[in-house]
Amino acid sequence: MRTAFLSMVIATFVFNSSAGAQNIGAPKTGNPNTVIATINGIEIRMSRLEQALDAYANDLGQLDPKSFYFAVLDRIIDQELAAQAAVKSGIADDPAIKAEVANAQSSILAGAHLNHVASKATSDTELLRSYEEMKKSGVKSVRARHILVKTFEEAEDLITQLQNGADFGELAKAYSVGPSGPSGGDLGFFGPGQMVKPFQDAAFSLEKGAHTISPVKTRFGFHVIKVEDIRSESPPPFEQAKQQLVQEARTQAMIKELEVLHSTAEIRRFAPDGSEVGPNKNP
């Protein structure tokens, strides 16, 4: 459930839009629609080279910046020649290859959409507003444990056991299906923006030593949460806090968008044996 846990939701789609040609010292490439090569009649435009500069940035780090253009262009030509050969030989019609291409397209489109959504949440006005709120309340973080189960009834039963004196960590080891289960559900310290909203709201509403008295539902299942410790510190100056504010704003915007998409979509899931497990539920 920490940032690492959220990576299961958005990591595949997060692209660092600030990285790229300017970071590696590449010369300005000009009009993205300029044709920079033709390969068997297929036009290659400047926009494709600019995208490739990002992909090859590490490899090109030792080259003279003046060499970037033709070094990348040669790689694009090699790639296009091999791709055309794949189409000609029929490899492109292989079902496994088609599935891989479709997956790549889906990932690229998802990343583009989520980054578009995230960019709206990182205006200077929004960041300054978040910083003012941070100054008023301090930078609060909590150390929490959680037990993740599949059903509301399981979570309720665990809460009853806790109220009767059961040890939270031992219950987490025995029943949690989350990755933190083996460590007693311990998530360490986390701050705002590092959890899906229902989980964050519940955790930050608890006092030290308290646990939730009703199950907390997220897309991952049902949670029982216990806060082990709470701390609050004065925020650093805005310029130092800005990177954290940007990351938190982007993460929360992406999570909110995914939750909206889930809530408005018709989703059917099936177990490996082909049996349906119900809409929006895990097997």
C-alpha cells in the first residue's frame, strides 16, 4: 500500500516527461514534421528521432552532442529495416507478436493519458496551495500496519478478534494476502499522497495505537489498519518541497483517474479455469 504498493497500479504507465534530448545535450532538432529519411518509401520524421533520443540517452552519453543526430538516425533506420522485413516475412502476423504489439500500444496510450491527467495537477497555483496547507498542518506521517483480505466478512472477523485481544501482527502474518503480510503487515512510515485515498483517509484519522473498527475498502480488497506511530515536522522551503509536492500531486491525480475509470467501466474477471469471479472482484 505504500508507494511501492501503488506501483502495481501505475508504475507501468509513469513516464518522466522531463527527461529527454535536452538533458543529454542534443542539438535542437527543429520541426517535428520534417522528413529526415525515407526507407523503401516509408517516411521517417523528426518527431520519431526526438522520441528515440529519450530511449537511447544512456547509450549516447559518451558521444559528442554533434554526433547524436546521425547516431540515432542510424538506429532508427536499422529498426525500420528489420520491422519491414518482419512484415514481409509474415512474422508480424504471428498471434503472439500481434498480442505483444497490442500490449505495447496499450501501455503507451495509458501512459500518455495518465501523464496528461497528472500534468493538470502540477500547476504552480496548485503546488503553492498544497504547500500552504502543508505549512499549516506540518508534514504528517504515520507508521501503520494493515491486513488485506478479499471479503468484508473476513475483515469484520479480524476486527472482532482484535477487539478480543488478538495480536495485530500475528493476524497479519496468518491472514493478510498483501505483500506486507509476512512482516506482520508493517508498512513503515508514509505521508500524504502515498496511498490510495480510502486507505490514506482511514490511516490518518486514527490515533496512535488505534485500529479501524470497520473494514476499509479499496480496489485491492478490504483492509484492517492499525497506526503504530505518528510524527509531524515543519516543511522545508517551497523550492525544496516542490519535487515532493509534484510527485504527490501526480500520483494522486493518476490514482483518482484510475478509480474513476474503474467505477464507470463494466469489468468482468475470470479465474484460470474460466469461471467468472464477478465484476470488480479478485478471485
